[in-house]
Amino acid sequence: MLTSGSSIEELSDRFTDIHLTKLSKISAEWNIWRVSYDTSTMDAEAAKRKIAADPSVKIVQFNHNYIPLKGNPNDTFFAKQWDMRKISAPQAWDSVTGGMTINGTQIVVATVDGGFDLTQPDMNYWKNTAEIPHNGIDDDSDGYVDDYHGWNTVWLNDSFPLLNHGTACAGISGAMGNNITGVAGVCWNVKEMLVATNENNEASVVSAYSYVFKQRQLYNQTNGAKGAFVVVTNSSFGPAGYGYQYPLWNAMYDSLGSTGILSAGATSNNPNCDVDTCPDIPSQCASNFTIIVTGTDSNDNRHGGYGPNNVDIAAPGNATFTVGLDSTYASFGGTSAASPHVAGAIALMWSAACQKMLDDYKQYPDSLALVMKQYLLTSVDTLPALVGMIVSCGRLNLFKAIEKVKTYDCTLPTFVPVVNSISDNIIIYPNPVNDYLKIDAKDKIVEVELYNYLGQRLMSYGNVSGIYMHDFQAGLYTIKLRDINGNASVQKVLKL
């Protein structure tokens, strides 16, 4: 349905990239038209959201006579996937099934593990199409020769040991859904980037994440011409150590976050281990860009470590059912299974993001990655067994997470920061902020103002040492400070 006075022909002209074609007029009074598009250009859900974002479009939906809602997929073994029903995945899939953003960008999950099965038919693996396979040349100048299938930091090529653990993890986050085959992953049509490492060698692990960082960095730098749109990594392993012993891991996760990548990680499998005090990596890494995951069973009992400060969320991790080796399917459990549920959730959430959120993500990848993490953690099913035990107090709910993404304000213009003109250092923290924003300005500030995206002043203060942000909506804000000489400092603050 178009807005009054809008032209279907003009709409078609604006969507030549997907070959939007007028088929017939359904209602002249309501300006409703039946249209088609070239299905080879993008996923149907992505096309629907892309068209819906046009200002001339009031409503867009499928013709339900021949395009059913997704809901429960037709995968052979979906009845065995209690985990997907527990996290309300079918309800989420009624809205979005994943794989691409609203503007047709392919979403990628990077799975870092010991090995994989490249022949598993139920998987949609990422390929570096900028690389010509096995010609001995670094065709895309990314620093890796012949990295067509991904990268192996041990063998220094793109072949992998045939191992079930990595294959199963990738299957939970991204096995193809509704293809009358096997199982469904959390995000049906996502591409899985495979990076093999020696989990017992820290240098190999850091090298693996460096490969992921490079691919997203290239994507950002070339506007998608090279690299990959990696939004999340998953690693279901880690040493028994304390955070201060592994400073490289924290720096690694922060670097990934700077490009827009969150990193899901499995906590200890020991249900008696409080990872706030007992040694576990990555649980004790201080980076804001990690999402540490414990496991639950079909009755929502915890089956993994805990930590009121260091474990963020729970997800199914006991006797889940997913892909295996040699075209098989089998049970897979532990926090190793829980973590990829969360990685897949982040990927699916980005497929539900509006164009405004994607634009903001492009300009401020680190900030918007943290917004997505906050959406995830504030949309859980709160469980008594998890209250006081983990940060979110709950287990993943995929449907609620998708609905949370839809609350992002998609009507505001993109935020443009202003350069600081006050010579003395000003420290505003924490940033991102949940509750109280501290302003350390060495008593040089005489006025503090808070603005929203539209440039509308929300609050004005005198010389204050902080602002309570608890009641403000999540998003980006402007803090404007003036000193006694009239100089101004304008800084971007992310409210979670």
C-alpha cells in the first residue's frame, strides 16, 4: 500500500537494483498494488524490509495465498531441536529468518575452532570470492594467500582438520533452515566463516581472530568490495586462567569491537565454577565486546559456570541436536553448544535492523555493536535459577531480541559529532552508560547540555559532575560542555 498520491511507477524506478515490477492494481481507492522482484537479488524478507523503508510505502506484505509464514521449518530433524523452541525461534522466524540485512548485505558469523567439515550439505559456508582458489597469489591483498575457504592458522592455508566440534558449533548458529534437510540453525541463511586454530596455543588463537579482524576491516575500508560483513564471532573453548594473565585477549576483543564485531564465548562447563573468581578465559576478559554464555537444559536448569559480573546470558547447551560429520546429525552439548546460539542470535538481529540503524552502524560500528549487545541482554526470559548468578538473569529469547531491535528509532538523522575546542582534557565515563554518566572536567565547565539526534536540547545544567541517564532511551546522545571562556566541547555518548 502506497501513501496517497504516490506512484507505483516511481517506486519501481527507485528499486531497479532488485527489478521491482508492477503486476496488477489491487485497490485504486487504497493505492494497493501487487508487485514482484528478482528473487536472485536478495532474500524475500530482506526485499520486504527494503521496500518498506521507502517513504512512499505505507504497508508491504507477502501475498499469503502463496507465500506462507516461516514459523516451524520443514527440516527433517526439527522435532528434535527442543532448543529452538525453548528460545522462541519459530516466533522470531515469522518475522525474519536472517542471512541478509534490509539493504541486501550478506551477514557473516565467524566460527573459530579446531576444525570443520567442508562437505556438510546443510551448511552455507562463507567463501572469499575476491580470492582465486589455489593459484599461489594473494589476489585480494589481505595478507593471506589462497584463503578462499577461510583460514587455518596452524597449516597456513584454507584447509581444515575434519572435526565435529567446530562443525556442530557452526551448525547451531547457521545451519540452513527450511530446506527439507537436517536441522535449522538460529540464523537460516547466514554465511559461516571458518577459521581453524590450535586451541592450546595462544599465538594460534590470536592469529585466528586477527584473520577475522582483517576481513571486517577490509569490508569497512572498501565499502564491501573486499572482506566480509562479520558481525559476531564464536569460540567454544578457552584456557583456565585469570584475566590479568591474558591481556592480549582483551585487546583482541576490543580491536574486533572497534570494527563492529561482538564475540560470543563459552564459559566453564563446571556448574560449581564462579568465573568471577575461578580461572576461566574468555569469561574473565574485561572487554565490553564479549558476550559470555552459560548453558541450560530443556527444563531451564543451569548446566555450566556462572558469574554475576562475568557471565552475560544463558542459552540451551544440554543435548541439543545439530549437524555432524559426513552428512550426519547428532546430539551436541555443553557451554560449547550454548555460545553459538547467541552468535546466531546476534546475526539474526542484524537482519532485522532498519536502514537507519545500519547507517549508524556503518558510521559508528563499535557503538552500535554495543547497542545490539544491550538489546540481547535486556530481552531474555528471566529465570529464578539465574537471578543473581549472571548479568542478564536470564536465558536467550530470540523472538524478544528481534522485537527489541525493532524499537530502535529509525526516524532520526545520523549523528554528527563536533570537535572538542576546550584545551583541557575532559573525561566522560562510563561510555557506554547505563545509569550515571560521570563528567570529570577539572572545574572548568560552567554549563552542560544534553541533546538528542535531532539537535533538540533535552536538559541543561550548571557545573555538574554527572548526569543521571537511567530514564533516557537507548541510543546516541550529544553532551555539550562550555567553559568560562565560551569554548565548547561536544562528545558522543552511547546510552544502553
